[in-house]
Amino acid sequence: MPMNSNERALTLENSEELESIYATAAIGGDTSAPANAEDEVDFHYVCFVKSNKSDRIYELDGDRRRAINTGVLLASGDDMLTEGGLRIVTEFMERQMSNGSEFSLLALVLD
């Protein structure tokens, strides 16, 4: 279904089925979820993904309302573990460390 990014976000945000599935998964973990989903949290996941339509990398942050376009990889066909992807992640890490934030880093790769 052709939609712009705001329409996609609203469709996901307004999906009662997705909300129910997410709520079930959220209560299955060891960490208690905040009563208000808009409350500030100290720990959450940030994910970097490559667009399947371009060589752009997007930052998906559970604390933000939409994906952040972090830039283009250096060469077509690069991925997150090549120079362009590592540059984007390194810049993110430097910003977090300058703010005094603590974080862990994980890469999901094919073997």
C-alpha cells in the first residue's frame, strides 16, 4: 500500500492488533514496562537499518516518533559492517559517550 512515512507511522501507531501483540511481548520480559508509554526511560533499543530501496541508513529509536535518516553509505552495496556503516555507528557512539550515556552494542549478521 503506497504511503508516505507519516502515514505508515500513523497506521502502525493506530493498529490495535499490533498494540495487543506488542503489549503481550512487553510483559513477557524481566523488566517492568512504564505505566505511561510516553514516560522517559533510561534504557531502550536503538537499531540501525539499511533501506532496501537505497543506500541510506536509518536510525530507529524507541524514544523517537519516526526513523532518522542518518545518511548514505559510502559505496553502493555496502552494509552496516563496511566503512560507511561503521562511520555512522561510530558517530552515534561518540555522541552518546559525550552525553555521558552508557550503552551496549550488538550486531546481527549472517554467518
